[in-house]
Amino acid sequence: MAEQTLLIGLCDGELDPRKYRSTFLTNKVGGKPDWSSAVTGQSPCCRICSAPLAHVVQVYCPLQGSPFHRNLHLFACCQPGCSGMSGSWTALRSQCAEAPNQSSTPQVVVPSATDWCESADDWGMEREEDDSGCRGGNDHQQQSEDLQTEVSPTVCSMDVSSGLQQLSLVESEDIPIFCPFFISVVEESELCEEDDQLEHAQELLREYERREGTAVWETEGKGGGGGEKYEKAGARHGDAVFFRFMKAVLLCPQQILRYCRHSKPLFICKAPSKMSQEVPACGSCGEPRTFELQLMPALVSLLQRTDSSREDELEFGTVLVYTCTNSCWAAGTNCPVEEFCFVQPDPDQQLFK
């Protein structure tokens, strides 16, 4: 099995919609979701309070060897009573077939299908500055028109999860919108190679130990198995799970997203004893779901409403997204498929503000 590459998402500057037109190929935080022309966009509502959900993250994530463009859109409820609960989040996966003549269209620059897989080097984000001075991904202003697909715009013929059936259209003016930002990427292994960053992370961890009145010792596993063992004494926040999370965060405190399909998630607190039973099978094909990405605490402070509203704030520790193992998509489908979100609250949110 090929080695899995863990990718770290970082905020890469403001996305001004007046100067840059994003498409479904753009990785971004906030703004309005960009759907391909072959997919009918959805405006989901909260399962808890029925309020319209805000668009939080858009990720372009094609799979290796797949003929499809592929997106994940994450939405969340901003109402105080719903924040931090799994039922207030919705993840929608959409796909569309690549046009046969797409590779011969020079003005269309599409990231490789391996860009989000185990052999990925990046997310197709070149961090170039456009004429407006905004940093971000490739220049896709004309891609909505240039990209043609073979997906029929007919009614979705495949069964979708029961949650998707509850989605409803709402008036656009009622939907809260977060200020949009580009997402750039770096491999976590590259961070580990930076001695200065690693030393800084270790110093922050030592400072955290002093503040918490506890200590964390690491020992390398023997016998070829490898791994880490943690010991602690009276930490306010509990167990080794949180310390492991803190160590990963301190290596790059500004990380807002972690992506590694088929890998294990980084829990911020102890996971349910039977986590596999918490994640339901795909509602479309019945196959099990696999972990794909998670949102990190540093994203919380970046989620500012465009209407300057402060009464409704989004709070979470980490949001884990599980998707269909087969990434099923039937010919003629134009409806997004709902995937599964598992939310863990942050035991000490002020550490990341």
C-alpha cells in the first residue's frame, strides 16, 4: 500500500469576489458554494433548529484514477444552541465527469487527479497573485464556461441518504455568509523537516505542560511497531488524546484543515468506544464510509460574517468528515450526496484564539 500523505490546509489570503471569480475548482473557506454546471446546488438547513446553514469550506478533491471532478462542501448552523453539535453540520459530495477535450483546452488548468490522494504534492494551489493582489489558486475565471461534462441534467436517479431528503431551498438573503479566503497547502512531513518550526512547537508544548501542571513523555515503540506512548500527571483536560492533538497543532498552529483519505483522524478528546458504529454506511450505495478530512480549531477565528453579525458564532474543536469508500456516483446524477460529519467540542477553545 502506498504511503499516505497528510496535507495541511492554511488560510492563504482574502478572496475578494469583486476581483476574483471562484469556481468549483477553487479551495476556499466561506463565501457562497461553487457548484459545477452538472450539479444542482443545495442550500441545506439545520436538522436541529431548521435554520439555513452557512457555507464553511469548499474542497476540490478528485481521487486517483477517477474520471470525475469531485468536491466536498461543508455547511454549519450558526445558532448558539446548535454550535458544536454534529446534527448542525452537513457535508455534501458532488462529482461531474471530465470533458473528453478538456486536456486540449489550454486556458483550463485542472489539478491532477492525484492532488488529493496518497501521492499528492499539493492541492493545485499555486499561490500566485492576481491583478487584484489576492493570493490563491490557479486563475479559473473562465472555467465555469470552459468545462463541459457528459452528466445529464436529469433528476437524480440514485437513492441519497435520508438526511439529504430533508434539505430544503431557502431564500439566499436568509443564509449567513462567512468572508471568503483561499486555502493553500503544505505536506505535514515538510513541517517536520523544518528544525526551527519543530523546536518552536516543542517549546510551546513545554510551556503548555508548565501551565497545565503536567508532563508528557514520549517513548519510541520497540520491535518495529513504532508509535508513541504518553504519560501524564493530573492534566486538567484529561488524557493522552488531547496531548497528541496539541502536539500536532503546535507544529503548525495556523492549520485550518487536515486531509488524508483512508487514514485515521486526529481526535481532540476521547472518541466513542465504538466509533465505527457511530459512522453510518453510505446512504446511496450501502458501502462503509472512510475518514477523509477534518477542520481544525484555528478556523474558528477566521469565520467572520459578511454582515458583521457577532451574535451568532460558530464554535467547534474539530469536525471529522467521513465519505463513501467507493465515492459512488451514478451516471445521470445531478444531486449532491450527503456524507457524515462528526463534531467534537474544543475542551479549551481560548488556546486557539
